[in-house]
Amino acid sequence: MSEANSNRPKWLKAVDVPEGKSGDWEVKKTQKTNSKTGKTRRNTHLICCRHTIMADIDSEFLGLDPFYEHLKGQILITGLGLGVAVQGALDHPAVEHVTVVEISPDVITLVGGHYQERYGNRLTIVQADAHIWEPPKGVKYDAAWHDIWPTETHACANDWLEVKNLQRHYEPWCVWQGSWPKDAIERDKAAKAQTSTTVPES
Ligand SMILES: C[S@@+](CC[C@H](N)C(=O)[O-])C[C@H]1O[C@@H](n2cnc3c(N)ncnc32)[C@H](O)[C@@H]1O
């Protein structure tokens, strides 16, 4: 029996990128069975130098909700990873085309081909550093989603600076931009403000 990922937004599906290795990168499948419930959880992991960069697990999916609300027309994504965001965007009926900027040729080899085959000319994968790459003249993206940070980063101050820089860089080409570190930091701030204004009960 396959366990339904209850917290996952309905628009996001597990990925079916095949296992493989390229350079320091690896795509690996895991399967764990809960001895109490008998339910089996299958996941796909993107690993670099033995560190998991990304997996199609619930916590990874949760941050993508703000992106979904802006999905239509032309989309820009920085960071291919396992292609969770790419798949979610291209499965949306209102999305015409997705451009992905990915720095690693190995990730493109391992993951990119799978999606290119599935989505054809609705998907363009650009191998470049997202901090430097510039979209072609005259292009306008309805939404951009930035995710070039490994899972372990946990939205630290440096990410926030990088987010701001990336957003500034793509400002001329994008109607809306989002990223999970930005949302995580804003959620953290809101939670702290809430705690500091809560009067303790006597
Ligand atoms: C956490 S993964 C992205 C996960 C992806 N959003 C998904 O849905 O599966 C981060 C990706 O960003 C890429 N990356 C890191 N730095 C980058 C940069 N400067 N420019 C473009 N891609 C970058 C990594 O190689 C990796 O593939």
C-alpha cells in the first residue's frame, strides 16, 4: 500500500525521475515501510557529494503553495533540482511555458531529460548561473520561483540576501516573484511578532 502524503498540496505529485548518477550527483529512490501501519512510503532523492539536496517529501512541497497561486502564462524557475516545481507548473492548465535556469550540467543530465521528453517545447532548460543569466529581450514572466538553496540551508540570513539580489536581478522581467526562504523568513518574523505581543495569562 502506498501512503498518501496528507499534508501535500493537491497540485503537487511525487516525481518519477529515474535513478542515475552523473559526476557528484545522484538520483536515488527509497522505500520505507512503517512496521505499525504496514504502509510504504516511496521517495526520490537528489544527492550531491552524499548530501541530500532535495527529496519529494511533504516538507519540501509545503513551501510551494504561494507559487501555485501565481501560475499562468510564462513561468521562470531558478534551480531545477528534482523538478517538483517544474512538474507542478507544467501540469497546470493555465501555464504555457516554463524556463528553468540550472547551474549544474549533471542535474540537467539526470533530471532535465526526463521532463524535456514529457513536456517537449513547453519547457526550456538553460544551463547557467541564475545570478548572472539574463532572459532574452522582450520576454515577460507572469511568475518566477527561486529555489537554488539546498534543503539543509533552513533560510539563513545569507539566503535572504541572495533572495533579495535574485529578485532585484529579475525584477525587469517578472510580474511576481517568490521563493521558499522568503516565505519561511516572513512566517518566522510573524510568529516572533505574535509571541512578543501575546500577554501571558496570570
Ligand atoms: C533545492 S534544488 C531545487 C529544487 C526544485 N525547486 C524542485 O522543485 O525540485 C536547488 C537546485 O538549484 C541549483 N542551483 C544552485 N545554485 C544555482 C545557481 N546559482 N544558479 C542556478 N541553479 C543553481 C542546484 O544545482 C539544484 O539543482
